[in-house]
Amino acid sequence: MTHLTLPALLTAAAVLVLSGCTEEKTAPAPRAPLAVSSIVVKAADEAHWLETLGQAESGAGINVIPEASGRILAVRYAEGDLVKAGDVLFEIDPSTLRAQLEAAEATRRQSEDEFAQADREWKRQRNLFNSGAGSRKDLDDAASDRTQKRAALAQAKAAEAEARISLGHCEVKAPVAGYVSRALFNPGTVVVSQSSVLATITQNDDIRVVFAPSDRDLAGAELTKETRVRAFRSSGEEIPAEIDYVAQTYSSSNGTRTVRVKVPAEAGILPGEFLRIRYMTAVDRNAWRVPQRAVQQLPDGTYSVYVAKDGKAVAKAVEVGLWEGADWVIRSGLEDGDRVITSHLIRLHNGSAVTTEDAPAGKAN
């Protein structure tokens, strides 16, 4: 009989203990599939939009110029007011022009008396001549004097009318509706008729938005007045717009092409305001739209999405177009009926087990 030494007995016992531990250890439980959100995509024609900034400008700026000379008594508006055509903007001292009108009225009355006297004399000479008691020369002289007095009366009436109009011009009125600038002359300043510019009115009913896409942006696309265009304020509010001018040449200095968009007056766009302009240059045929958050850019610059298939996340390389709202237009790489995963992308890899919620086919919103 072979006798075991104590060290050998201890070693054998340790082996038995370790063997028992190995037999009792179980395999780890499989990881549960990750619940993800998804959307089923379907191809459709998608408009190809480009976006840029445009700046509003007035169709025409009108200078307010007095038609009467004199000292400014008052300014009747506040800087930046929206005024209507005919609103009084300035008042000019009427004293001198009122005196001129009174003098013209007096001259007119005097001319009326002189004409009346000449008319009576002509009639008297006509009666004398017809009766044989007067000479032809006296009748002709009376007729000539009567004609001269009639002309003088007409001139006096015209001078009176002109003086009355000039007096009315002491109220300097807005020639058009729009936003009026600050007054360029203060009360007490003497201004000159047809010379001094008192203020400028920017018309609010003829606002255009100008933008300048480059030849690189257009990439050969043709812009016309029929091109679809959309305008947005910084708040996101969309303003109705349509193109009313397209330059037929590119600028030689920066390679851009001037385009002008007309917006309605009631939109309240102010000259100088910046708007976001989107204009359609083409249509992507049979493209798909997916939420922007579903698209990943890879280190090599390409793009991919995860598609749920047979309970797994499958990475698909895609060719992207432009953004449309919160979506990204996918030009190629997908198929109708693909269920694109839109959540937990950072936790996914190719082949990850997933479960998805049912979603209707269609465009992503």
C-alpha cells in the first residue's frame, strides 16, 4: 500500500475543490434586445432646395422736399413713423406767403375793375359807332384796351392761384406712404423751396428681398421668375414670396448672381431686415426622407443609417441630399419598406439585437 505524504494530500484536496467550483459556474445570460424607435420609409420625389440669406430693401426711397421757402415751425411726426400719403410732416411759417397771397388778391380785384371799365368803354364806343356818332378808331382803341385788360386779369388770377397753392405748401405732406426717416432740419431752420431735403420716406408697399447665389451653389441649375422660392423671418415665420427679377449675368468680382424676391406689404418686412431664403433648383426622384437624428457621419466622411432587419440592427451606407425641415433626404442606399432606426444609435453596432415599434410607411416628419 502506497502512503501519500501530507503535501500530496493537500494538493489533491485543492484540485477537488477547484473542480467543484468549475462545475458549479454557469454561462452568462444573453443580453436582452434593445428597444428602439423606427420609421418605415417609402420613396417619393423630393424637391431639391438651396438656402441662403437675403436682405430686404425698399423698392424706392422718396425724398421729402418743400415746395415753399421759409422757416420751419414744427415737425409733425416721430422718427420711424409709418405715414400715409398726404400726412402733414412739417409746417413752414406761412407769414410771407400769406402776405403774397393777399397782394395777389388785391391785384386781381384791381384787374377786375380795370377790365370792367374797359368792357364798358368798348360797349359805349360800339353803340356810338353803330349810331354813326363814333369813329372807327375810337372803337378799335376801346377793343384793344379791353383785350389788354382781360389778359391782365387772367394773369392776376393765375398769380393769385399760384400764391394760394404756395401758401398750402407751408404744410409739407408725405408724397407716398411708408416709413419716414428722422427730420434732417429742426424747427427754426430756414429751408429753400425745391432744394432742401427734409426727410426720406421708405415705401413699405414695395419691399423686395435680394440674395445672390454663387455659380457653385447653383451648379448649373437655371433660375427664372417661375422658380419656387420660400422666405422665412428669423422667428421661423414663413412669408409669401415670388421671384420678380433674376440677373442674366454673374458678377465678375465674386461669381454671384443677383436675384430679387417680392414680398407682400402686409408682411411688415422692414428695409434692411435679413430673411432666410430657400429656392428650388431640382427634384430628387425616388428619394427617401428620414429624421436627421437617424443619419450618422462616419470617420471617412460617408453616411450611414441603421435598419432593423430580422431582429438586428444592420448598418447601411447611404448617399445624402439636403435637409428638408427636420428630415434628411436620402438619395440612395435604402429600399421601400426599410425600417430605419431613429433612437439609441450610440448604443448600436452592426448586428445588435433590437426590437422595434410598429410605424406606418411614409415620409419622416
